[in-house]
Amino acid sequence: LAPLAAFETHSRRVSRVLGRNPGAFTLQGTNCYVVGCGPRRVLVDAGEGRPAFGPALAAALRALDCTVDRVVITHRHFDHTGGIAQIRDMLPGVTVRKLAKREFKFDPGRYNAPPGTTLRVWHTPGHCEDHACFLLEEERAIFSGDNVLGAGSSWFEDLATYMRTLNDMLRLAEGEKLVALYPGHGPPSADPAAKIREYVDHRGAREGQVRAALDDAGRTSLEIVLAIYPKLPPYLTFAAQHNVLAHLAKLRADG
């Protein structure tokens, strides 16, 4: 993977702070976005609370000459929520919101972030049931969370739901002519429609591979994994097997 800067400003309203938690599934780390253009801004996602993240976020806020008074969360996974306590310690009084599941609440619709910044909250289940994307209306940009990453493919809970969401995201990107996609992990994209279409096409191609592998009678899900991912590192076998099982479940449901 190409390295990403620990802190980077992408536009007038969007800067990124890396969560300092690189890994096989988090890529270069969780992208935490400082959003807005005034002295009080909103943070999209909180990282997982690595010790180096707090000082990195503090340095970014000094460089931007602002503070954060609210945090919005794309979904419940630890690499996006584990840093909430750390941020609350740094910034007393900060509020945290996500879609209504477990301990945080967030109703879909428009979310009035700092003045001059409007985030449209959109329930986008797929990667997980409580997943949300945020559309930054003033810049025709989308924060895609983990539904669409900057590199590679993403894990998902339910394939049929995920595909519906990806197609909804694609229609939005094309219809509103989005010009930036900011993912939960990996680099941003200047062509959101093309990036989302890449994900749709990839899942379609993978389904074709699973169908072809099923022609060999008696294959287990693990045998299908080994057939379609011949060079897969062992530590990714579980994730690949999950994806194959999800494709099999969808094929069965499709008849």
C-alpha cells in the first residue's frame, strides 16, 4: 500500500487525520475527517483509540486553528468507535452521534454541522446493519465509511443488502454528480461513480467465479475459496470464506 500522510487537507472543508492503526483490514489506518470551515467543526469517525492518535488529532486541530464539538460515526466497528473515550477526554463536552443502534442515536436526514457545512445522513446497510454515509452537500462529496474503501474490497454482513446499497450509492453519485469520495480506509477518489461502479462490478465478477466453482460437485466453501483466491494469504482465509458463503446464500435466495 502507498503510504498516506498522517494529516492531510483535501478541500476547504475536509481534512484527514489517520487513526494510527494500520493493519490488514484497516489498510493505512482509519481515516478520521475534520469537516467544516470555521472555528468549530465536526469529526467523522473516531479511530480506535491508539495512543498516537490523540496527539495527532490535537496537532491537526492546531494547524487548522479550530476545535471539534461533535463527532459523527459511520458504523459501530471498533476501529471507528474505539477512540470515542479518548476524544471525550481531549475535548470535554463533545457530542457523539450515529444511527440509532446500541448506545448512540442519529436520525437519517440532514445534519446541520458547523455554519456553511451540511451533512446529509444516509442509512447505507451492507458492511454492517447500522452503517451510514454522509453527503457533504456544499462540496458534492460523500464519506463512504467502510462500504467503499480507497483500495481493495470491503467485508460485508449481507451480500444482497450490500449490493442494493452499492447500487443506490452509484445512482446518487451519478445523479448528484459527486466529485469526491472519502473512504473509511485508504486514499480518496475524485470519481465517486467510477469507484462505486468498480465495487459493483467486482462483486458481480466474484459471483460468476463462485457459480463456476460450483460446477465442480462436492466443493466445500473452503475449496471454493482456494479455487478463486489461489494466492490468498492465510490470515485472510476467514474473511474470504465469509464472502464466499455470502455469495452462496445470495445465489440460493436468487434461485
